[in-house]
Amino acid sequence: HFGDIRGEGVVLPELTAELVETIAENDIDLPAETTEDLNLWDELSIAGVDYDRGADVFPITWTSSDESVIALDGSVTQPAIGEADVDVTLTAHIEFDAETTIELVFVVTVLAEEEEVPGEEVYTTDFGFVDSTSNSYSTSIQHTDDNGFEWDLLGRPGGAEGFMLGNASDGSYIEVQANTGVSSVTIDIVRAFTNSNTRSVELFVNDVSVGTFDVDVDSNDPQTFVVENIDIEGNVTIRLESTSPGSRGAMDVLTFSWEGYEED
């Protein structure tokens, strides 16, 4: 607190109770609110006052107005869900010398536990379950994943990554049936091959169109197609269809994910 000055003839300020109290007020910092255990200091060490003796150490003891909420070791017990928050007064008793004790008072509010509201789960596939290859865009694949979701794919498996959709005339699609509801859908997609023919997709939930997306045909970087605020609960059918016109409009769907939905 007073630097590390060791030159001859240096006179450092004398430690008084008032000075120790000021240092303690600056150093001992307790939060106004907490749900976690506190670090209650058991001593205050002030270095650089008397170099012959080393640091001055002042023992600290604590009292708590409610040890069932904040114990003397700093452990915190939150009020239960539905109970009120509790204000606890903590007093630090700093022993300056045999005759003098400095007291610092802190009021800490311990917040009651809150009922956890789980976020809706996100379900994602990178089509690792597709273990066949084909040059045909009319290859049909059915799969039941570990969650019990039913997948139905029509396209060209065995592309560079993910699952490849052809043109609209090929009837290519990716469909999943799940009992999770759906809040939003996120799809990572990129053009297949190197031509710049138009590539596009349309997303349906329970046979209702919820969004369309045009793939950047001048980029080899994956793009993200996001549809939010769908908010349908229960059993859902999510279907991505190719709407690419003409020919040679293939796309690789790299990942297909959705966030479940359940009304409060």
C-alpha cells in the first residue's frame, strides 16, 4: 500500500487504527447480492510499513446476523424457491492491537433460488447416418436416429459433405418428423460443383411454407439459412425442398438443425 521503497532515510507513515480502517475499507470487498459462497478474509496484511518487521498482519474475525444463510466460513445457503431474499449483516472485527478492534459492517442480500427454466433443446445432424453413395439424385434414404426422429431423404448421397440436393425437377428434399415442436430452423448450405446456375430451397413445416433461400452461386463458402419464430409445438414435419430451376443446380446441405418449441 505504501510502495516498495527501501532507500535510507525514507520515513513511511505510521500505521494508525484510522489508516488501517481506510485500507481495510478499500481492500475488503463483498458483493451487495450473492447466490455464491463468499471469501471472508481471516487477516489483513499491510506490507511496506516497517521493513525490519516485514508486513503488518491484523487478524480478522467475523459475525453474521444469520449464520443459517451466511456462515462464518463464508458459505451461503440460499432461501428456497418461492421464499424471500434475505439481507444478512456481516461484521468484520479487525484486531489492531490488544486494546483496539476495528469494525467494518457489510450488508449482503442472499437471493432466493429460482426455478430453472430450461431452454428448448437444439437438434442437429450432419447426415453422418448416410453411409451409401450414388450418382443419382433420386436416391431415397430412410433413417430413424437415436432420438426416434424419422428422416426421409431424396437426393444424391456421397457428395463432398452433408447431403446433396439436385434440381426441383429431381424432386430432391430432406424431411424429418419429430415430436419436439419447432421454434427455428438453421441450415448450412453451399453450392455443389463450380457452375453459377441458380440454386434455391424452400422450407416447409407441416406442409406450410415458412421461408425460402437463394444460395450464393459465386461462393464456395457455406451460407446459413435461418427461419425463426415458427413456434409450433408437438409433432412436426420439417421439410427442405430444392426449388432450383433448370439443370445443374445441385447444393450440399451440410448441417440441418432446429430448436424445439413448447408453449409455457
